[in-house]
Amino acid sequence: MSFFKDNMKDMTIPSEVAEKLIRSGDGNACLYYICAHLYGQDSIPSIAQILNWSQEKALAARTALEAMGLCKSICDEPPANETLPAYTPQEINTIADGDPVFKSLIEYTKLRLNRLLTPTDLRILLGLYNHLGLPAGVIMLLVSYTVEHVRKRRGETARVGMSLIESEGFFWHRHGIVTEAAAEEYIRKKAEEDDKLIALARLLNIRDRAPTVTEEKYLVKWSGYGMHPDVIYTAYDITVVKTGSLKWNYMNRILENWYTKGIRTPEDLSRVERIKVISPSGMTGRVNVPSVPSDKYAVSDKTKGKNSE
């Protein structure tokens, strides 16, 4: 709060605005309006922190102001400039000494990262807390989620930089993930997505390493197709048989083709393509069909170099 006080601005309220606020009878909307102009802060998390409100209460006040035409819709706001203030070490120490919540946040982050925080780390942490106005509980969930996300892909000993936490923090802020409930729901959904990607990677015999960035893009895309695992495994089997290994671009062409034809289940595949459905266990369907032509999903010479990705 002391940081906000140091950045207070002179303000005047036009008479027509004052009249709208008075006629509304909405005290919370009035307080929101005054704080936004007095402190130069127009984000829901920041106003909630200044007034010691819940995020929901601040959102309700902001919505009331939108209805009065006194602020732009949140949906219409341009993306924020994703840079944090260059706090000095003295400013950081002053806030930490006067704010036990921020001090506990520093200790929590040190424990999760398993190291001392550098001046840059502290600047980022304070920016998330003071500039973006994310509540301490949300930042703790943010730090924990980022650490687990990185270590799940790179191993338990992977070093997690605060720059990653900063990027994820801006993403959360842009998408309204500013309460603990919203953060927990986001983390739950991401965990489900990660589980699907891990299962899909294992289906393609990627077991002892994390997928590369390019591979993960393919996995995310295919996971979104909503296909039965046996359909995806059949595409994998065709790819390996025809090319000798897992050629990602080749397999992508197969799945894109099937997806556009509405193929989602083994039954769809047998009916539409009349291809033997193959499962990881090695069992196949009983439809007697011609084999897939060797050049059906061939890639042009211009893209052959990408097939090894």
C-alpha cells in the first residue's frame, strides 16, 4: 500500500461524472473510480489490494462503472505493456519490512525454487505483487505451478528461472486468473491436459524423455482432435511402416486427413477408410481391406526436410 501512496496523482472529477456516480447510489463503484484515478491503477487486482477488497467485489464495482459508461469494458482493454517497474533494492527492502505478507511470499518462493533470490528475482516478485496486484495466495499457486510444470518436463533437478514465473504471471493476469479459485481451476485443467499429453507421448513410445518443443506442438494439436487412442496409434503404425520411423509431419498429414473426414473412433476409421484399426496391444480389426498406398500421405520435396522433426 505504501508504494501506491508514493504514486498518488492529483485528480478532479468532472461534474457530469460526479452526477452519474451520485445517482447510481453505488458506493463501491465510487470508491473504485476514485482509486483508479488517484493512484493511476485501473486493474481489478490493484484496486482490490488498495481497498482491501476481494477480487469479486472489485470486479462488481468495475462492471457497475462500465454500465455507467465511466470506463472501457475490460474486454476492450488493449494488452498491458508487459514490463514490470524497475524497483530499487531500497524500495524492495522497504516494502518487505513493512508488509509481512510480501515478506512471507519471499520466503515461500525461496523454498519452492530451492535457492536464494537475486535482486532481479525480488524485482519480479514485487512486480507481480505490487504492480499487477496479484494476491499473495495466487502468486504462491503461480510459483508452485510453474515449478511443477518445468520439472515435469525437464526433471526434478531442473532450475526454474523467475522469468518463466513472470511470463506465466502476465498470462494469468491477462486472462483474469486473479483469484485463488480461478488459479486452482486453471491448474486443474492444465494438469488434465498434461496427463493427456503424457499418455499420448507414451502411445508413441516416447517414455524416457520429455517431448521436444516441436513434438509437444504436434501432441497438443492431436490431443485436441478428440480421437480414440487406437485411431492415433493406427496412424502411428502406418507412419512407421511407410517411413521406417516416427516422422511427425507424415503422421500429422494422416491425422489431419482423418480429422477433416470426421473420423474419431475405430468404428469411424473402419467405415470411412476401411483400414485395419491397430491398438497398442497389437490386436487389429477384422476388416479385410487393401493396404494404404505408399504415397498416400507422402510429403512434397519442399517439406521432406521437415519430416525428421
